[in-house]
Amino acid sequence: MDVNLQVPKPTVKTFPVTGKTRDELRASLNSKRYWARYHPHPSFQQKEKDGTVLAVRIVAKPVIEYPAWKDYAKAEKDLKKDWDKLLKFMKKHEEMHHKIFEKAVKDFAKHLQKAEDHTPEMVKARILAFFDTLEERQKKVHDKFPKGDGHKIISG
């Protein structure tokens, strides 16, 4: 069975945060569900013939979301410096999530190719089970990342 992967670099989106002071900025960030986020948005298609899957294409449309601070230009120099450090930290952190996804999907593709049962139902079940594990895989590595570093930066 042929397995084709399409995992491009993430699209970057932003969401607004506001605040003229450190406390206001932190409150705005804390009002959001997350400070930054990665999501791979995976999907798949399978090509089959006579009850056997001949090829699978796994496609990701990864997105990283970061905050965009509307009051950056009006902020004090020290707070701008801390914001820049925070964004650098967030970028490294979210890009790590993308690397985790890339490795996981490559490893899964090898596993899928080696599987003996290529019936459409079994291949679909394996892929959906893999997709279900993605969040847990991300969480395991996420938990190893330095705790609270981003929060410490903006807390002053």
C-alpha cells in the first residue's frame, strides 16, 4: 500500500490582545482559552480496489495561532522587550508541536505500510485511531516543556 503524506509548514493566524500595562496585557491574555495554539487539522483519503486499499493520502493543514498585541506601539520599552521574548518563546513552543506532528505522522505511515490487513474498514479504523492519539502525543511532550516560562516573562 502506498502512503502519501502532505504536511506543509503551518499557516500563522493571530488573535487580538490589548493592554497598555503589564497587568492589562496579562489579563487580556488570560481571558483567552490559550496564549498560543497549534492544530494540525489532519484528514485522509484512501484509494481502493476490490476490497483492498491501494493508496492512502494523509493531508494536514496545520495552523499556529499567536496573540497580536494592539497596544504594542504605545507600550513602555521594558514591556515591549518582554513581549518580544514571550513571542519568541511561543514560536519555539508551537513549532515544537509541529515537529512532533511531523514525526508522528511519518512513523504512522511506516506502521500503516507494514500492516497486513489493507481492507478499507481496517485502514480507516487505524487512521482514525491515530488521529485520536494526536492530542495525547502533543500533551506528553508539552508536559516536558519548561513549565510557565512564557507566563513568567509577562509577569515581570
